[in-house]
Amino acid sequence: MTEIEIIFFIIKLVLGGIIAFLAIMLWSRMRDFAWMFLVFAAVTGYSSVVFDLLLKLGFVSAKELSILGNNIPIIQLVLAVLPSFFMIIAFIIMLFRTGRK
């Protein structure tokens, strides 16, 4: 890894850790169903950064799944998609709540 990549990962790890910590702290006070999914999004986003770092350093390997002739690392795909999926669910829940009032 180059020095720039290391600095980039350090910044992503620090900021992602702060985001995940604050999200968990906020959810523990709010206990709201929609916020739970936003917390899941923050935590899975942070775990994606950690997994990418471990992959880059060679501590883990990503198994690839062949989909339509392309080799796609399934763990990286899931970790990349889950935060967005959780945010979509949270926003849909919030929309349905505000639509009923």
C-alpha cells in the first residue's frame, strides 16, 4: 500500500468510527425503528471500510461468485450494498410516518 492509501484508510476509519459511535449513541436515546436502520447503515458502512483495509493488507480474502461471467467478490458486494439498503428502508419508514399525519 502506498502512503496516500494508508492516510486515506486512516481518515475513513476515524470518521467512520465516529459516525458509527454517534449513531449508536443517538439510537440508544431515541429507540426509534427508523433510526435503527440508520444505525445499521452506519455500522455496516464502517465494517465495509474495515473489511476493505483487511483485504488490502492481506489478512482476509474475498471469495468470488461468478455472476453472468463476471467474478464478483460477494462479501464486498454485500458490504457495499447493505448501508444503502438500510438507509432506503429507514427513509421509507419515515415517509410513511409523515404521510399519515
